[in-house]
Amino acid sequence: MFPKNFLWGGAFAANQVEGAYDEDGKGLSTADIFPRGDRKSGGVFKRNYEQIIEASKDKDASLYPKRRGIDFYHRYKDDIALFAQMGFKALRFSFSWSRIFPNGDEEKPNEKGIAFYKDLIGELKKHDITPIITLSHFEMPLHLVLEYNGWTDRKMIGFFLRYAKTMVDVFHDDIKYWITFNEIDATLHIPLIGAGLIEEKTDDLEQSKYQALHHQFVASSLFTEYVHKNYPGLMVGCMSTKNLKYPATCKPEDCMQWLKETQMDCACTDVQVFGEYPYVFKKMWEEKGITLDISKEDEVILKENTVDFVSFSYYASLVTSAEGSKKEKTSANLLVGEKNPYLKQTPWGWQIDPVGLRFSLNQMYDRYKLPMFVAENGMGTIDVLDHETVNDDYRIDYLRSHIQEMGKAIEDGVPVFGYTYWGCIDCISASTSEMSKRYGFIYVDQDDEGKGTLKRYPKKSFYWYKKAIASNGKDLY
Ligand code: BGP
């Protein structure tokens, strides 16, 4: 049921694996100022101005787990060799913007940063692994936050384009698939991580979030225009968080609430596929008293430069209802919603729903009629190293059921061209900066405090996924 050249692989982000946060000319990024949260207290998504300044002066890297990652910066050759051993066809990863433009508003790039990614991509080519790049994955040069308050400033469009054009001019022969922003909707949920926005530096937070998001849409479209004009054949995709929800009951009011939330969930992808704002956004701005700075020229740019494929992250699903407030809650990625009594949860409360992946693929293709790519799907949980491996049958069960449902979506008629399992190697969690929330096929010997040998140990799922890829998704037992 999977196409012959289906891109099986894995995904991670520079800020969660590379480490080397201040090496070879790299500037501080927003990821470098976040301390660790934990499963009980939850993720750390907000920092105020004072905390950011304090962290930016703090040389004690141990307090900021994303400064060390899993030392991929120095170990990428061996790690890529392990991915090749699994038979990866693709690796979805990101460039670290502040490795290329340390402050973000310089004229010239940092050549050492470019050289690192040339070596990395050369290593992938050696193993015939297709790179799928995200240009901005939950990080940006910290200077752009402190100097411009991130994407609230229209100048960011120029800074981003300088960075993005630099990278596609260098790598257009090596990289076909380009994603501009990871989960671009994050700007609305976690604006500091999604758009470098310091809340207390804005007069009207809602206005600033939507204005920042608008600047990101324009920047993404201008990059798309540049690629389509200069490098025909390359593909630019959008990427959002798939926050799948189900109505709590068949009560019409619950279904109406579900429809409203589903429309909002699709709104960012609507802009990047249809090239215009959906009425749910305009209604939201009216209700919030927001008037955005959207020029006629912006509207033409959005309309004429839409994406070539749609990608999203899918981990879990939630439930919604008209009277949601009284219901028991749980989380799924960036959102909190009602529990589903039919689903099991991970230790972090994310509800495991493989049918939801089939549902999401059908719903998204139904709406957009563009090639689909599952950029993230995975299970973060507690793994125990046992005789140099991990018996992660639970992860195999998660993968098997999600791959089976993805196969059903393809049989339904949805053109899915790739699947990059999130966290193909244990890495620093985006939300809590923990190591103990492990996703990988490969165990990394490092604990939440950064202690450990950093040695890599293939888990049971490593060998299972190798068989699944070799059989093109047929041999899942
Ligand atoms: C998504 C991010 C990824 C990844 C994933 C898992 O929102 O795009 O960066 O981290 O979530 O989240 P976490 O690492 O918090 O478990």
C-alpha cells in the first residue's frame, strides 16, 4: 500500500540535538535560554525579558539543556551511519539560523556554519538519505528577539529571507524539500518559541501574535517565490501542528464547537495553501478588536506563492465540547483538551490514537488536494536501558498501529509521500527540555542533568523499523 519510493525516515531539530551552542561562530539562539521543566510541572514556554537577559549572560550551560543537545554537532557521522543501518530514505532536520547569521541582522553569513551543514549533507548523500529541511524550527538568533521583539517587526521578513536564500543558494542541488517554519501555528500558542515575541514588550499580545504570524506568512511566501523562480523542481511545504479533536457527544452544540476548533486548527495551512486568510481568522480578529498591517502587496504575495506540499506533526488527539470547562483535561503537543475515555495515554498524558492519523490525513487531503508528508509522529515515554538495549515493545506497538493507519489513508486515496518518525534518536524534549522523555530508536546515555557517556544504544524498535522500511511498510510484526 505504500508507494515504491516512499520516504521512510526520522526527524529531529537542530536545537534539540546539536549542542555546540557557542562553537564555530554560532550566536545565542532562543533555544539556549530555556531551563528544564518536567513531566509534573509541564513544559517551559515563557520567559520574561529579565529572565532572557539573565540566561543570555549565564555561562553555566548545564542549566539550559538545549545548549548541549546530544552533541550531534560532533557525532553526526556515527549517528547518520546508524540511521543508514535502519535503511532511512530521508532525514527531516533543521538548520540552526544562528549558526549561519549569529545575530540575525548581519549582512554576511558565518562561513563555518555553512561548512558544518555542507559536511552533514555530504554524509547523508554518502548513505543515500534524502534531506528534508526546516529553516526555522523553534529557534532564531536571540539578538533578533532583544533588538526587534522577533517577528512583530516587519524587518524580520528581510532577515529571514537573507538567511533562507543563502541556504537554498548553497544547497539547491542537494535539497529538494524545504519547510519554512516548524508548526507555524506555534506563534499563536507559544509566541516566544514560535516567533521570538517577548510578551511584556507588546502593548496588545493578541494583536502582536497575529501580526508576527502575518510577517511569517509573507516571508514564507517570498521564499517560495524565490525558489519557484530560481530553482524550479524544488518543493516548498508548509508545516503545522495537527491538533485533531473529536466532539464529546453527538449533541449539536458539541459538534458546532468541534467544527469551530477544527477550522481554527486548519487556518494556518489554509493561508499557505489557498494564499488568503480564512473567514475564521477574520472573525477572530474582529472579536479580539485586532486590525493587522496587511498591505495590498502582502495579499498579492500570499496569493501568488502558495506551497507545493502539506506537512504536519501528529502525536495524539483530544476531545472538545461546548461546556468544556468542567471536563477532565489532558495535553497533546502544544494544546490542552478533554480526555478521551477510549484512548490510552503516554506518561506525559498524550492520548495514543492511531486512527486519528488516518482521520487527519483524509481530512487534510480532502481540504487541500496537495501531496501529504507526515513530518512528525512519535511516542515520548520512559525507556530503561537493559543490557545495552531497550525492550521498547510499546514503541513498536505505537509505530505499527500508526503506520497501519497511514497505509489505510493511502488506500483511501491520500497521496502520502513520506513519514519521518519524530525523535529518531533520543533528544532534548521541545517542551520540557528533558532527556527522560525518550522518543528514539536509539537510546542516548545522558540524563536530565546532562550526566552520562552520550553513548548510543539501538533499541528493539531500531531493528523493527529496519524491517518495516526494508519491506516498504509490509513487515510490521
Ligand atoms: C513538536 C515539535 C518537535 C518535538 C515534538 C515533541 O511540537 O515540532 O520539536 O519536540 O513536538 O514534543 P516534546 O519534545 O515536547 O515531547
